[in-house]
Amino acid sequence: MNKYLLFFKNSISEALIYRSHIFMLIISQAISLFVFVFLWKAIYAEGNQIGGYSLNSLISYYILSAIISFVIQGVDVAWRIGDEIRLGNITNFILKPINYFWSTFWIVAGKSFLNLLISFIIMVPIILFSTNFFIGSLDFVRLGFFAISIFFAFIIFVLFFYIIGLVTFWLGDAKGLNFLIRMCMFFLAGNIVPLDLLPKIISNINNFLPFRFITWFPIAIWSGKVELNLSIFIPALIWIMILGVLANFIFKKGLEKYEGQGA
């Protein structure tokens, strides 16, 4: 386990080298958040309620969505893996007594942890001056369920885009596929529009995909739209098992192709 924690630590250290980049991330995330707030304030100027969401509840939704997007989805897993395969750097991992998925997982976790700290810096003023607005009646039990859902969301995201990155074994470059699927994921995860505001046919299709567990589901727990019961995590756990088995199978097949080409 210690060797994988080293990947986690080195990932943070690597990111901290570029302090100007971190500063720009803070500024860009703050600007993006304010743009969403002003946009929806303009929309709500025409009415007080949209699809069961008041202005305050929708602003809270987008604050959480922005944080989850930045922390969980802010690291391009597929792009990283694709480059390692395409440039032959994956050989360095294959020759070492480490599991490639877990080394990737902890590298991504390190960068996501740093993004979480950056998000906390951005959120401090909101928490201090708008506690009732943002936190509301949140209790420790709901907060615990929210934390579990975020953990599952992170695992699902990493596994899914780990698989997309592995497609590079066959395509040679999966950047186009990665970009397309990330755009679809942003929509179907609920980053752009809350899923319960989408047409029913799209929602029904989305029920058979893992994306809703990445953004919409944690926010639904936070906002009280989901009843607190451990059984609500069963679908997410099933997706984690499915993606885990699929990721392991694709990696082995991809490795056979990679080694068969004399890499």
C-alpha cells in the first residue's frame, strides 16, 4: 500500500510545482461559478420556480456541481493513460511490481485531493456568509451519505475513463473519443442541467448508465431529494463491480496486443 501512497504524494508534489497554474485554476473556477449564478438569476427574473427548483436551490445545485466537476472530473484520466500507451511510457509500469490501475488511481487521487483543497479555498466565503443558504438543514448523517456518494462517484469516474484510455491500445489515439464521451458525460451526469429537469425519455435512458452517480446523485443526497438508506448505494456498487471487471479484462487484452507488437 505504501508504494501506491507514494504515487499519491508525488502527484500532489508535481502539481504544486506550477503554483501559477493553481492560482489560475482558483480564478477560473470562481469566474465560472459566478457566470452560472448570474445566468440563472436572469432566467429566474421571469418566474420564481422552474421544475421544482427555486432560485436558491438551483444556485446551490450549481455550486455543488462546479465543485464536484472540478474535484472529480478535473483530472483527464483517459488523456493521461492514452499518452502513456501511445508514447510507450506504460512499459515502465508493466516492468515494475505494481498494479497499473492502482498506480493510476492514486496519481489521479492526489491531483483530485489538491483540487479539493483549492475548492475549499473558494468555498470558505460562501460557507461563512451564506451558511443557511448553502448548508440549510444538512445534518451529520446526510453529510456522511454525501461523502460516501462522492467516494463512489470518484471510483466510477476513474474506472470509466480508465477504460476509455485503454482503448488507445486499439485506436492508437483515443483523444477524440475521450472528448466526445466527456461532453456526453457532463450532460448526462447533471453538470449542465439537473437530471430531473430533462425530458423523461432521456432520464429513462440515463437510468441504465453510470453517469448520474457522478454528479446528480451526490447533490440529490445533499439537497434531501433522496431518502437516506444504505440500499441507495447498491446501483453504484453494481456499476463499480461491472466497470472493474471490464477494466481488468480490457487491460489484459490490450496488453497482449501491446506486447504482440513488440513494445
